Amino acid sequence: MPHSAPNRTETRVDVVIVGAGFAGMYMLHRVRGLGLSARVFEAASGVGGTWYWNRYPGARCDVESMQYSYSFSPELQQEWQWSELFASQPEILRYANHVADRLDLKRDIQFDTRVTDARFDEATHRWEIATDRGDRVSAQYCVMATGCLSTARMPDFPGLASFKGKTYHTGHWPHEGVDLSGQRVGVIGTGSSAIQAIPVMAEQARELVVFQRTPNYSIPSRNGPMTAEYEGSWKSEYEERRAKARTMRGGILYDINEKSALEVAEDERRREYEARWAAGGTAFMAAFSDLAVNKQSNDTAAEFVRERIREIVKDADTAELLAAKDYPIGTKRICVDTHYFETYNRENVSLVDVRKAPIAEITPDGLRTTEAEYQLDTLVFATGFDAMTGSVLKVDIRGRDGQSLRDSWEAGPRTYLGLMTAGFPNLFLITGPGSPSVLSNMIVSIEQHVDWVTDCIEHLGARGLDCIEATVESQDAWVAHVNEVAYGTLYPSANSWYMGANIPGKPRVFMPYIGGVGAYRQKCDEIAANGYTGFELTQPARETAEAAD
Ligand code: N01
């Protein structure tokens, strides 16, 4: 049910924010703190963004709970209690609602409303924003808080419309849940979402058939109930630990081994991997300092994981199919699971290799590969997202001279710092392409961007300026730097969504900035402290015209 009434009146505000996930919510809070007016538009009926939509069975965060939460308010972080080491989606959504209520955010959020157009008016230096509910809003600043993984991707399989059973995408799971009892269920995809959903669905379904194109490396989460001691250890040092996390490469506090995997003896290397496998979680990838840059080092970690899979999965052929071999570990996003590989030991679960025999069509009664036919009652698409650019480009954004952002980014996204793009003044991107975003703890990166944008808006206001825009030169230099750093690692060697490789026709560009959260923050702070180098700051349009007379 809609939480707010549609408002189809003409409105003028200082800031329009698109999206009410963790980015949009914090942006609204900070903008209010400047004494400015804001309106948030949100397509969903509630706050939470990705955690609103991704309600598939088993959905949980694979950054640990004590670190996956806002750090800006000491009261908030002290009062909230997580029940598990890795929070489940319903609990994260409760947290988002708790924050929204606590900060009284919802009165400025218009739910069930999608922004369709945003046009920069050069005469007034304002953004004219239109929604699918007929709103027309004029704002000085437009902030795209649209999320990096929020445009679900449904492959265009022939015959899909003919399927007689139910179909679901993990990123659009029904709110009332889905009862899979007694069903023959097919799952397409084996990324993070599928790896979390499969073990839970297998417990309910009569039969579960997993259609895998590319196997993934996954590390056990070792999730469990939150203990009072563990929670207390964080809460007693929250400020210090958060401050430290902000300087880390991934914005997550964990133990990074500074040694190369190749400089230690075989038994020491094995002990390190075993300890991290036993501890669980993405910290596995910090076992050695060079896993992301040295193929030989990476091979040692990848082989360790393949050995674990062969140990866990009883059927040797299935184990071999599940063991990723054709890309380095970590170069597609590492997955974290609860009994994923063990699930293939169940009688009711089978694995189909759709790399060898691709899906030919969806039939009325199931799915046909080029080799066999499968009878299914329900099809689950765990087929991912048009990542990083999908949701920004869904809006028809027009900058100077009516230039379209879709055209500007035709050959791949181009930004300065992942925050702004040349030709689009006063349009900010939160965790945009060209920033660490998806390679980091998203909440840490969101807070950093929102703080930077807030300081920037305050800076402009205090100097009687009303416009900021990235220069083409600074943008070109930043894009070159983002590429140079990426190509110094093994990441571009994988066909990942980081590279846009999961979307047919999408340009192959490594989209996030891999230079690390700490170094990136320092760079952004220096640029701001030096008067926003690489940006052009201008005074109100009328004054500019008068000065030229
Ligand atoms: O999506 P994905 P996801 N035929 O793109 C397959 C975050 N996340 O929703 O690899 C057959 O990773 C595709 O195969 P391939 C996290 O950042 C976080 O799982 O392209 N298969 C792949 O196996 C994550 O990385 C969390 O060959 C097809 C799968 O579908 C990101 O979201 C939890 C196909 C898509 O995997 C996306 O994860 C969940 C086709 N035509 C997600 N098209 C937490 O933090 C696609 N596939 C908890």
C-alpha cells in the first residue's frame, strides 16, 4: 500500500534525491541539516532500496552486521541490536525503517513514484524533474541515489511467455513470499543471489534443478547468532573501529596479511587459507596481499577453494562442474554462503551445465537446453542486474545543450571521481561508476559520498555560487586513472558485471574504482580542500549574464 499520497503539483525545492535506499536516506538527512528543502522520489512503496526488493529466500548481507550500518550517528549505532553476525534481509529492512522513522525521513519521501526525466535549464541553473505520476519539480541540485545493483536483468529467452508455471527474479521477489513446497523448481544463475537462495529453496522444493553457466568461488559465511561479547567489543570501540575501516581498501575492518602468497612456504600458505576458510567471509581474499594482482598467487587461493569443493561435494562430476577454473578468484565478486556446496549432496538437487549445452528455450512445461528437456513448475531467475549504470540511465537525463547522459556514456560511463559527469552541472551520483562503490562496504562508500556532496553544496552556498561541474579534462584524466589501476590487476580478465559483460551490447569497461576506499577518500578530500580542483564553480546564471554585459 502506498505510504504517501501522490503529489502532482509544481514544486520548487533545493535538492531532489532519486532513491530512498541507504544513500538517499542519508542524503536527505544531511541536506536537511544544511537547512535546505528536499524531495526524495522512490519507485518502491518503502525505504531500503536493494533491501526492499531483494527478498528472495536466504537473502542476507555478506558484510558483517556490526560493519554494515550507518556510522554517522553514535546513538543509532549504539541503540540498534543485530541478532546475527550476518544480518538477513528482513532485519536490514527493519533497520532501514527504524532509521527512517527515528530521523523522521518519510515525510519528505514520495513513494511509488519513479523519476522519468531530469533536464538542466541553463538559463536558471536548475534541474527540471518529471515523474511517472505527473510531478514536475524544479531543484538546484539533483542527486542520483539510485543504487548500483537495482535494475534487475531478465535474459530474453525464447518461449518465456509460454511458460505455464510461475517465474520470479531474485531482485523482485514477492513481498508475501513464495511457497515452493512440492514444486519442481529451476534456478537460472549461480551468482551471489543464487548461492544464498539455493540452499534455502532446496529445503522446500520437491526437486531443484540449477542451471549453471559459470561456477563461482564461494566462502562459507560461518554466520551465527550475535553474542553479547562480540557486540560489546564493537560498541565499546565503535568510533575508533569505524574510523579505521574508512581508511581500509574495502571500507571493512579485517585482518589483511601484507605478505605475498609466493613468499611463504607451502605449509604456511595452507595454514593461512585454512584459518580464513574456518573463520569465514570475504576476509578470505585478504589472506595475502597480491591475490588480486598476481596470477600465480591467485592460483594458490583458487586451488585451495577448489579442493574444499571437491571435499564437500560427494559426486565427483558435480564437484568438478562447481569448481571455477577459467577466471581468477575474486575477479568476479566473491560469494559468501551457508551450505551452498553441501546442498548438491541432497537427493532433490541437480546441476545442469548450460555452458556446455545452453538454454535453447523456455517451454510451456519447463526449459529445454540444446541437450535435454526439464519439466518445471517454477522458474527462478537469479540472473543479476544491469549494474552501476542501469538505474541512472533509466532516467532520461539531459545536461547542457540538451545533451543526453545515455549518449555521453554510450561507450561506457565517464565521470570525475564517480561523483559528477562533465556537461551535467549540479548532478551528483552517489557511488557512481568511477568510485570504489561495489568493491567496498557500500554503506561506508555511501556515507563518504553523501558527506562530500553535502560539504560541496555548503561550500557553494557560502560563497554565493550555485553551480558546480566537472571539467572534461579532469574527467578524462580520472577515467584514464580508473582504467590504469584496473588494468594493473587481474579483474579485467573475468567476464564480470564489473566489466558490463553480463549485458549483451554493454560496453566492456571496468566500472568501479579499484584504488581502495582509503586512498580514494583522501583524494576526494584533497580536491575539496583545494577549492574543488578539476571542477568549475560558477555564480548564479543571472549574475553571470550581467557580468558579461
Ligand atoms: O547476479 P550475478 P546476482 N543463461 O550477475 C547467470 C550483489 N549481491 O544477483 O556468470 C544462463 O552475480 C550468470 O552467469 P554468467 C553482489 O555484488 C550481494 O547473483 O554470466 N545463465 C550468473 O551466474 C553480486 O555480485 C549480496 O555466466 C545466465 C547469474 O546468472 C551482485 O549483487 C547478495 C544468463 C547472475 O549472477 C549480483 O549478484 C546477492 C543466461 N542467459 C547479491 N544470464 C550480498 O551482499 C545470466 N546468467 C548478500
